[in-house]
Amino acid sequence: MNPVKVGLIGFGRMGGFYLEKMQKSGRWNVAYICDTSAESREYARKMAPEAKIVSDEQAIFDDPEVQVVGLFALADSRKEQIKKAFAAGKHVIAEKPIAESMASEWEMVELAEKVPLFSTVNLYLRNSWYHKTIKDFIHQGEIGDLAIIRVCHMTPGLAPSEGHEYEGPAFHDCGMHYVDIARWYAESEFKSWHAQAVRMWNYKDPWWLQCHGTFENGVVFDITQGHVYGQLAEVQTHNSYVDIIGTKGVARMVHDFKTAVVELHGVSQTHRIVRPYGEKNIDVLCQRFAESLETGVRNRDLPCFRDAAIASEFAWRFLEDARGHELPAIGTLSELDAILERRRTMKNGYGLLHKQG
Ligand SMILES: NC(=O)c1ccc[n+]([C@@H]2O[C@H](COP(=O)([O-])OP(=O)(O)OC[C@H]3O[C@@H](n4cnc5c(N)ncnc54)[C@H](O)[C@@H]3O)[C@@H](O)[C@H]2O)c1
């Protein structure tokens, strides 16, 4: 097979990851990179000298040789780009969320399910080795009946007002991944929930939220997510895990962004597996997408637009639920200013965006 010809739109932090993985794989020909920022285009020229670097996305949609478009700008432009891509007969790899409002997200789901083209969205946890290992273990019956799903992700990551304003507060922007993975484990739909949040540093939106509840099949969950984890600590750290509890055994995972450790305590098997974390698993996503194009059969592990819309919708619902309860404000905006100042000058921190010109 010839490499798949692709145009990337949006060359910030995520766009850079896709380029790197696509270049490494040998299965992709990155023919175009589009970004509205001159600084990002300059950077793209350096990183992809063979590609056409453009500021107008139309060049990509108009090129009949481009098979796939990668939509890695922000949520405010995604809907129009998805519409243009499908209209031009191109397959789509989209970042999440797939649009900037629920109505538009559902519109995009309907469209994607109508067109004879492949699409996927980067719900990256689904492409990870550690969640797949745990799910296989559950399916083997090793933990008995799945009963409790506990998910936690707290890092000193993207701070309020740094970027991603169209993606919503931390529990929507980042938290939708954890909402999605809980649903993926449960293999059922959310039924009931109660959420508690806090407006850290007196910011207008909650930046930490915990939600617990049930799925239709009776499985219970708790999800904790926050980018509020010791931003001003001398040495920063994070806490990220899943804890999956069945009627007979447990399976869990913890990672430090470099290495993931899966511990499986089943009725007949006990394992401790330590492997590289795998970052955003973009190599896996791109490989599954390229294979789908080659074989004409969509890889069923690829997350679809519907999965993304459901995760987005429930992340918003949990935020809305939290706003209906006590919503304390703790800390001051001057602490937030100190955090933003620290992140502006950091070279190696959690979720730092590329600086824009
Ligand atoms: N799946 C994940 O794990 C994950 C992680 C982080 C971010 N994201 C998503 O990826 C997207 C990009 O995030 P990021 O962290 O790379 O942000 P970023 O700010 O680093 O990059 C966005 C880039 O898009 C460019 N851009 C904005 N509007 C544009 C337009 N209309 N046309 C072309 N270029 C445009 C900007 O100039 C910038 O270079 C966001 O929607 C975010 O929600 C997903």
C-alpha cells in the first residue's frame, strides 16, 4: 500500500504529536499542515519540510489526492471542518470534543453515521495497552461480576485561562476521557449521578470534580478529575489510577506518565505488568485507522463520534449537577496568577501548550 495522504489542521501540542507518530510509522504521507498562527506554521516548516504549510484549510479540502484530514485545532472550528471534509469525500481523524456545543456534536454524529467514510476521535485511553489488558482480564471472568469502577486523574496540568477555552472546564476538556473510559468498562449507559466540585483559586468554573453514580446494568462508578494538584509545589507530582472491583477479584492500574503498572488479582491468575505508558497512544490510533483504510473494514476498537458525544454530554451533565450543589470557592485569584506565571516560564511541565505568536 502507498502511504495514506493526509492533511493536518491545527499544529499545536496535539498536531505535533500526530506529525511525529505519522512520520515514524511510514504508513502516512503528511502532505499538508494548516495553522492560523504564523509561529505554528514556522515550526511546521521545520518539522515537516516535505509538507505544504498553509494558512487556509481550503487547500486541503480541494486536493483530490488527500484521503484523510486530521482535525487538531480547537473545538470552535471542528464542526465546519468535519462538514467540509465529508463533503469533499475525506475520512476524518478528529480531536475531542467533536464540536463546541452539544447540539453541534450530535449533528456531527448524525452526519458521520450517514456518510460512507471512516471517522474516529481521539478518546486515547481506549487505545491504551493497560485498559485493554484489564478489560480482557474482566472478560475472562477473573474478577467475577464487574461491580465498581473507580477512576482518578489529578495533575498540575492545564490551568484556567491558559487556552482550550472552547473545550470547557477541566472536567469537560480532560475529564470527558475518564467519563468515556468508565462507560467503556461498564459496557452500559449512565443512569444516575451526584457530583461535587470546588472552585479552586476562586476561579469562576470548578477545576476539580468528583462524580459517583450508577450505570443501567447496576455497575457503580466514581470519577475524580482535577488539574488542581500541587501547581506550586517545589517538585510537582500527580495521581492517576483506575481501580476495578468485581465480586471476586480486582484489577488496577497506576502510571507516572512514563511507565504504567497493571496489577491483576483474579481467582486463578495474579499478574503485575510493567510497561511503557504509551503517552496518548496516537501511534495505535493512526495504525488502526490506516489498517481500516487498507482493508476497507473499520477497526471496531476505534472510538466513534457517538462515543465522543456521549462522553462530552455526560461530562457537561456532571458539571451541571455539581453547580446545583454546594460549590465552595477556595484560594485566591492571585494564587492562580502565580500558577500561570510559573507555567509560562516552565520548560517541562504537565500539559504545557506550545507558545503562540
Ligand atoms: N485527546 C487528547 O488526549 C487531547 C489532549 C489534549 C488536547 N486535545 C484536544 O486537541 C485539540 C488541540 O489541543 P492542543 O492542546 O493541541 O491546543 P494548542 O492550543 O496547542 O493547539 C491548537 C492549534 O490550532 C491552531 N488553530 C486554532 N484555530 C485554527 C483554525 N481554525 N485552523 C487552523 N489552525 C487553528 C492554533 O493556532 C494552534 O496552533 C483541542 O481541541 C483539545 O481538546 C486532546
